[in-house]
Amino acid sequence: MSESGLRQRIRIQTLLTSALVIANAIGAAIVLALVLVGIPTPSVLATELWWVNYIALPIYVGVAFVVGITVCTVTAVRRLQWSIREREPTPADARRTQRLPWTLTMIQATLWFIGMVGFTIMYGIVEPELIPKIIFVTGMAGLVVVSIGYILIEFTLRPVAAGLISHGFRRRKRTGLRARWVLAWIAGSAIPLVGILLVVLFGVFRDDTTKIELFIGVTVLALVGLVTGPILTILGSMSITGPIRSMQKAFGRIRSGDLDSDVAVYDGTEVGDLQAGFNDMVAGLRERERMRDLFGKHVGREVADAALAGDPRLGGTERIVAALFVDVIGSTTLTANRAPTEVVGLLNDFFAVIVDEVIGHDGLVNKFEGDAVLAIFGAPIALSDPAGSALAAARAIADRLPGAVPEISAGIGVGYGPVVAGNVGAVERFEYTVIGDPVNESARLSELAKRDPRRPLASRPAITAAARTESGADEVRNWEELDSVTLRGRPEPTVVFGGVPGPVPRTTADTPDIAGARIGGRTRR
């Protein structure tokens, strides 16, 4: 809880005292209204009753008020030591705190019951006809005090009860809201209606009751209902509408993408459980988004979205893609002459350039293979010009690497053709990849490109495919035919094209997110 233990203790004592004073003041007003106006006969102002009215009654009211306030405050402070001292509550602390509103209410009910019995006896000794009147008046007022007192006490202790929910202690019985509204109905409607019924019955069976007296009694009881009913209804509605409005605002923030939208748990009933459940839900959403972001960084945003959207299975489909392979030159020498941490830092800078350009040209970084990178253009998201995108990315990487990571140079190769793209591995563990000749071709071309890392190399199929589109035709002008070479492991010669060194403009409209997401991009089929 945010406030200090001393401030919390002062607040609880002040609010509890105010709640008890308000509840008992309402009860006293009801007693006076009914005794003196609502049910004037038989009268309690007889001369013989002076010692009750002017000695016994004031003394008991004063003593009961002091005892009630003292006992309730001491009980509350003793049971709330865990909260005042700001320590973790135990199960025993939770049980005592959850029972505290009923305990304090029962203390008030006991004092009113003792007063009802005592004054019934004292008035009855002098005037037996007063016995029904005293029982009815004090009993009705006591029920009103108990009902209002419980609601005010629970309202006062709401932050403490909510603290238990925040610590994982749920209510054992889901009666919080039900108890509030039942007591509100009892005090605001049931008791005044029962009182009106009894006043009418008294008037029927008493010959000396006049119509004026009957009218006054019914009017006073109706006014009691009109006063207590709205008070309890407003208190009850405030305890629900406040938390609901806070959750409505939090839902709005979540819809706008803000997942840091926890709500304060400040109610000890089912509404508090709802607030705590809302926070648990938001925490789950944050964890899900974190895992999704982490998943996307590992496998690529498109692959992650496809996996989350469906039920990924082993196997794949045939796709026409462009493969871009980047391999570091002299990696053995690099690792031999530098500390491992320095090598990792250089490789991360190297990979950052590649990821930036691949994503900026609508590609997918499929995997990191030690000091090499395989990128795919055209899978899993189809592109209108995968070959042109791959060629532009290759030239951009070759242009940026000398300035961004001068310690590292690399060979870059681009292949194009049909592959099988899908999930490869076992049911328990698989990854998205592409298998086919263009991948092998791009790897072999990257080996050949290590002779002059300033010039990425591409096969004729990649150049031919790019030339078929308007954007690709512009890119092809930056490539020139070099030679026909039989690459390692291939039976036939490959016509090799080399990229012309120079800056390469971005093809995307927006800045790429190198964490793995594609923002903007080319038109997809």
C-alpha cells in the first residue's frame, strides 16, 4: 500500500469513528422521531419516567458511545497490524481482516440490543404499555444502525480488504456485493415498510389511536425510508461504479495498444476480485506480447505471425524465391586475433547491417549460420519482385559494410528459383526454412564473391526474373555480366553477374524495424 503505517492507522481510526458516529446518529434520530412524533402514544414523557429519560438514558448513550468507539478501534487496529506495519499478511491475518466488518457491526448490534432490553425493562416497570413501543422503536433503529454501519465500515476498510486480494487472498464466500445490497434493502425499504405495517396494526387494535396519529406515524416511517434509502443506494452504487469506470478507462488504453494499464485494486468484494483478475489478464497479455516479440526476433515476424495464426505442421510448399547468402571473409583469422567478446560485438554490428537492409527490402532473415546469414525474398510472404528486392539488398549491404563494420568484409551471393518453404525438423522441435537449389547457388556465389567483397554476385535466373518488372528492371541496370563459372558441387556452368558498387536507395516507404518486423514495403501478390 502506498501510504505509511502511521497515516494508514490515523485514516482508519478517523473513518471508523466517523462511520460509527454517522450510523448511530441516524439511529438516534429515528428513535426520537418515532417516540416523540411517529408513535406519540403511549408517551414516554410521563413524570414518573424522569429518572429514565434524564439520568439512565444519557448515561447509557454516553457509555455505549465511548465503549463502542474504543472497542471497535482497538479491535480494528489489532487485526490490521500486518497492514499498518507494512508486512506480508498470513492466512490468519487474512481471515481476521475479512471478518472485521462483521465483527465491528456485531459490537454495535450488541450495544443496541443491550440498550433495547435495558430500557424496555426500565420503561416497562413504570408503564407496561410502553414495552411494545420501546421494543419496536429501538429494534427498528438498531437494524438501521447495523445496516448503515456495516456498509460504512466495509467502505472504510475497502483498501485493506483489497490489499488482501492483491496478496493473493480471495474471499472464501462470494457474498460481498450481495451483503451490501441486502442490507441496503433492509435498512432503506424493508424496515420502514415493516414499521408502517406495525403502526397500522397498532392503530387498528388500539381504540384510542386517532387518524391524525396514524397519519403522523406512517408519514414519519415513510420519511425514514426516503432518507435512508438514497443514502444506502448511493453508497452501494459508488462502490461498484468507481472500480468499473477505472477498468473501462484501462480497457480503452489496452485497445489503443498500451499494455501497462493495471488498475488499482481498492475493493474487497467480488469487484476487487474483478480488478485483480483484470490485472492478471493484462499481465498475461504483456507476457504474450513479450513472447511474441521474442519469437518474432528468433524466427522472423512473418513466420511468427503465421505460426500464431494457425497450427504449424511439418512440411512445406513449393515457392519461387530469391535467396541471399552473406558469408564473412577470414572468420578464422578474425576469431584467432581477437577476444571472443570483441568478435561477438563485431558480428552483431555486421548482422545489424544485414538485418536492416534485408527487412528494408521486404526480405526475411531466415537464419544465422555462425558467421553467415541466409535471407529469403518471397516466402513466407509473397512479393511482386523477389529477385529485384534481393539484388537491391545485396548491393546495399555491400555498400554499407565497409563504413559500418570496417573490420569485417563478406562475400554476397544471390540465387533465384523454386524451393520448398516450410517447417523442417521433428514434431517436438522444428523451424521454418527453405530447401532448394537457389539456396545452394547463393552460398556458392558468396564464396566466389569473396575475391572482391565490394561486388555482390548473382545468377542469370535472378537477373532475368528481376528484369520482368518495372522496379526490377531499374535495379538490373546496376548489374553486369562477368563470366560463366562452374560452381562447386554443380554440374553445369552458372552465368554470373556482378553488382556495380554505389549507394542503393531504400525501396520501402518507412523505416524498417531491425527487430524483425516489416514496416511499409512493396506491393504483395
